[in-house]
Amino acid sequence: MPKTNYPEYQDHIGGLPMSADGQQRFFINVGEVVYTPLHHHDYAELSYFVEGNGTESINGAVHRIRPGTVSFLLPHHMHKLESDSERPMTKYRCMFDLPLLFGDREDPEFSRLLYGIGTTSSSFADFEGTAAERMLTTLEQLHEEYALPDSPGKRQMIRCKLIEAMLLFIRAGTRAPAAATSGETEEKVKLSPLLQYVHTHYSETLTLEHLSHTFRYSVPHISRLFKEHTGKRFHDYVKQLRMESAATLLLHTNMYVTDIAAATGFDSFRTFARAFREMYGQTASEFRSAMRTDRDPRQP
């Protein structure tokens, strides 16, 4: 099945070709927003709010937005945004494919921290003072680099500045944990490639046995890693990713519900229908009808 470009993002990363070398997508701009309906997308998004006040909901958790607020969305995190008034909020909006952060070799510690956002650490942080100035400067430099004509090392410079911005966010959003033993640290590092694989392949047949064969860990060991470090059982974690993807397809495409069930990895429509009602309290068709009826008239 070809990848769907959701309408509201076709002017941004969804409508952009890959970079000249055929690698990951990247886009940054400064834009205004009053309202966005509940949705998600297949790339990461880092936002720094410069002006305005409002609220943002990420995976059902609502937080306030003010100048200096930074939020980060992993692919397929459900989110919506609304200003307190008709006055738009201004923000730096940086959208990219996650592999851009890692280059040729993934850093297990960085990967663990990154994929923990929204589960083991917060999806947003409020920056103030020198911390806010440093984050803003980093994004300004990233924006300037992106706007320049192609030059030697441009991709590497973008990666360096993007990593700097993400580490500033991670530090601000993560409370200092108690010192971990070497065994605990090793366990967390083991989970990072598993999480990356699950986020990439959730729409395919995905079982603990498959992960066990792929990563050469035992099924009980993988099951324990997911429960201890995400707070969810493996099955529930995958089901949530699939439900979030299904909700976006319902909102932003005209695909038949049966096709959405297949496209998001469910082995039968009956299983999909039961899971969707359990999570959203209504059928997929009812959800689509209700959400489209409630779409803000300011949106196309």
C-alpha cells in the first residue's frame, strides 16, 4: 500500500521529497497556529513556542503552552493544539525522520532517552532564562542552516544542531533519577533497539516470538523489559500504536474502515473493531463521523 500524505501536512514534510542523497526528510520553519485537530503523523516533531498561549494534548495528556514551552512528538503520538483566543501562537516547527539523528551508527543511550519521551519522561518542558535563550539560539541556527544553499557538510551540521536541540529538551524534561546500577543501565540500553523496531514495524505481524528471534533475547526477557521501562505490556504498547494510526487514517483519509484495520496491522476486522471500541468508546465509523463534525471551522 502506498504511503498516505495527510492533507494538512502536504505543504510541509509530507509533501517534500527525500533529501538529494535519498536519505531522511527534514523540514523547519517559523509558523503560526490557532488550532489543529486531533491527528498524528509518521515523523517526529519538535516545537518551540515563541509567542501566544494555549493548550496542547499529547496522547490524552493536556498541558499549558506559553512562550518558552517546547514539546516533542515521536511518530504516531496523537496530539492537538488550540490557542486561548483567535490570536495565533507562533512557534518553531521542526519535522524530521528519526534515523536522521543517528547517522550510520545508533547511540544506545541517546536512543533510550529519545524513545522514552512520552512514557518514561515528559513530552513537554517549559524553558526559562538562559535555557530558553540557548534553545532558541539552537533552533535559529538550525533554521538558518536549512535555508542556506547546499554546502559541504550541510546535512552533518543539521544533524549536529538537531541533536543539540533534542538533548537540551531531554535534559529539561527528565528529572534526575537515582543512580542506576550497571545492570539497570544495561537493561534500559537493551530496550532502545526494540522500541525503534516496534515503532517502525507496528503495522506488520509483530509478536514477542518475532522480536525474540530478531534480537536473540528470550520472550520473558523482552516482555519484562517492556513492562518495566514503558509501563505497558508489549501487546498493549503495540495496540496503542495501531489505534493511534487508525484514528489518523479515519480523520484524514477516506479509506474504508476494513482497509484501515488491515493497514494498521490487525489480523481481522473483528479484532480491530473490539480494540477500537475498548479504547475510544465507540465504533470507528462513529468516531470518524463525530470527529469530522467537530472539526474547527477555521480548518479546511
